[in-house]
Amino acid sequence: MAVLEFQTQIDAPPQEVFAYISDLEKHVDWSGGQVITKTSEGPVGAGSTYVTQEEGPFGMTLKEKVEVIHYQASERFAWRSYGPMGTWFDWSFELRPQNGGTILVERLDRSKGLFAAVMLKLMIQRQMRKAMPQGLARIKEKFEGN
């Protein structure tokens, strides 16, 4: 069960939306000011790895390892972000065709460890309740130009 889930309808076919959202290096275009760099060779698929860097609280630079954990073209894309102290969070997009367009569902799923659970409750969940719908709106705007 997802901790948070938001969705939007996009007037573009799932194949086009999937090509955009499965390129993690483009996430900076819609998700905020982080830097994402691919660290594995070959095409993107399950097992592909990345590193992220972004400014965290108190001016700290946060770095995380990211691994693609599910890649089903035009249907589902998921990745795990590994954070401090052995924590991790699972993120995913599910795409459903609808009337020539796409229903795009974004989820923040489970986390591991007490530190992750506390961070999720105290900071991350509140922040993501705003950030996830804003990110989906940016993705929608990318395709619809509104």
C-alpha cells in the first residue's frame, strides 16, 4: 500500500509519457533542484543505477544512491532511493491508457527502518503532499503546454 499516491491525466500516449518519466536524469525538470547522474552502463532498465545530489535541511548536501527496481515499458517504472543510515524509499509511476491519453499515477511506497519512518512522518510526507502534485502538474505541462 502506498504511503502517498497522486495522479493526473495527460493528453499524450503512454509511450511518450513513459519515455520522459523513465529518464531519471530528466527528473530535475519537474521534481526540483536535484542533480541525477546515471552510474551504470547500457540502456535504462531494472538494475540501472544513479546518484543524486540536492540541498537538504540546514544547507547540507544530501547524496543518495538510486536503483531502478521495475521497468515495464509504457506501464510501470519504479526506483528505490537509498538514504542515510540504511534507509530507503520506493517511488513509482504507473501509466494507464485512457481515451488516447494517459493516466499517470505517482506513488511513494514503503520505507525501511525506524529513522526512515520518523523522517517520513515528520518531514518527508508533509513535503511530498505538495511536491508530488506539483511535479505531476509540470509533467502534464511538458506534454500539453498549458
